[in-house]
Amino acid sequence: MRDRPNFQGDYFTHAIDIQTPFDRLPEKVAGLDNAGAAGAAFEYLVKSNPPDRIITLRDGARVMCRENGRAVWNDLIARWLPAED
């Protein structure tokens, strides 16, 4: 953990943001110092969010990965289910 925030206000090395089509700014949902844990959390969020959401993994200001969600809508239970690999 950093002793002072970077220019985006994060104290962590890696940050994960989610942006919906109607958001002007992305919502910060996670901050991590471990690159492996950040990658795993990013993959989980990509699998469990609907396709209209953009998930971004950052290292400070550098965008490491940006993907749309891959969750699948299930009509039977009327909810989004995580995508299967």
C-alpha cells in the first residue's frame, strides 16, 4: 500500500473499475497490491457482469486490461449468471 494516493486517488497499485452505459465516470470496485490477485478478481468480474458493463484493470494510470462483461441472462430465474469457460 502506498503512503500517498496517486493522481486518481488510489492508494493501491492495481485498481478495478466498472462502467455502465449510463455512467459518466467508472465506479471503483477494488484496489489490490498483488498483481495475481488483481488478475483473478478482474477475470471473476468479467465473467459475472452483463455485456453492457466495461471492466477495467489498471496499474496506476496504465490500463492493463479492459473487457466487456460476459455474463449470460437466464430466463428461467430472471437473472445474470456467470459465463462458463
